[in-house]
Amino acid sequence: METISFSLWELFRMGGFFMWPLLFFSVAVIAISLERAIYLGYHNLRMDDMGEVLSACIRDGDLSRGREYLNPLAKRRMGARILLTLIDRASLGEHRMERAVETQALSCVNSLENGLNFLTALGSISPLTGFLGTVSGMIGAFKSIAEATEVNAQIVANGIYEALITTVFGLIIAIIAMVFHSIFSHIVDKFSADVEQTCSTLITEMTVPQPRKSQIREMRLHDDH
């Protein structure tokens, strides 16, 4: 039995007019995914190391040292920007600190999620466009069958698989878009959770009075006696 094979360009031509919007969608998905991967890779989203350093500064009562540590990191690390906001609002009280940190964190998360809504839209539109192309192709296939003087199984099969090409391409694009969207969303959600946990811990340390070193020595002497 002879095997029929087609190049990618031949499949594209067989899909008809609706392959052009699908081509645009595929380029958009790849471009957005690459841009987000580079952006998220450039911005280090770790929080634990900065949280430990700043916690030590709070215990020592030296927030200026924490500010000096965070300033050089603020360009590439969004967590540093949030923690700098926390330090700058340290004298305003717990509730005002929390609101300032929430505002800064929301701004950072929004910048991280920029473009993800387009991946969601493309993941929904691509299969619908593919189905529309399939319906259009089926209409043309049945029209050819109606106009043919002799109808055989090969004519019917050819028209059907040509019409289904757009559905396949649309589903492939949608799968790629949703996979990247899920990966990026997971990264952003983890960053948000780390920010919330770190800032909550640091705000508690900043608002609860820390015992001074002299007080600690006195407590130890009292325990020894």
C-alpha cells in the first residue's frame, strides 16, 4: 500500500485560508512564551536568602545595613524592591507597612503576569479557529461531492482529512499556550506565596519589641543564679 506524505508547507496550503490566522497565533504564542521565560529568568524570584539577612538586621536593630544590602539587588530582584518598601515604611506602624508592601507586591506580580492573559486568550481562540476552518473545509468537501458525477470513498476521505488539518493545528497551538501559561502561573504563584510569608514574618519581627543585648545578658545572669 502506497504511503502518502506531505511537507509542512503542503499541509499548510491544504488547510486553506484559516491556516493564516493560526500561523499568526502560533507566532504570537512562541513570542510571548519566550519573552516571559527571559523576563522571569532575568528577575531572580528567591526570597529566603534576603529574608534571612533582613531578619538578622532587624534583630541587631540596624535597618540601614539591610537597606545597603537590598539596594544593589533591586534592579534584578523584585523581592528586594518589596523588602525595601518594608524598610522605608518601618516607622509608620504595622497596618501601614502591610498596605505599602501589598501595593508594591501587587505591582511586581502584575509585571510578572504581563502577557499571560494573552496566552489564555490564544489557548481559547486557536482551537475555535481550527474548528471553524474544519467546518469551512467540510462545506467545500460536501459541495465537491454534490457536484461530482461519481462519488467514491477516496474523494470523501480526501475532503475530510484536508478539512481536519486546521483542527489539528489549532489544538497544538492551544496545548502549547496552556502549558506555558501553567508553568509561568505556577512560578508567579510561588513567588507571591514566598513574599507573603517572608513579609509577614519580618513585619512581626519589626513590630514586636526585640530584647536588647544588655537585657539578654541580664536574663542569662538571672538564670545562672
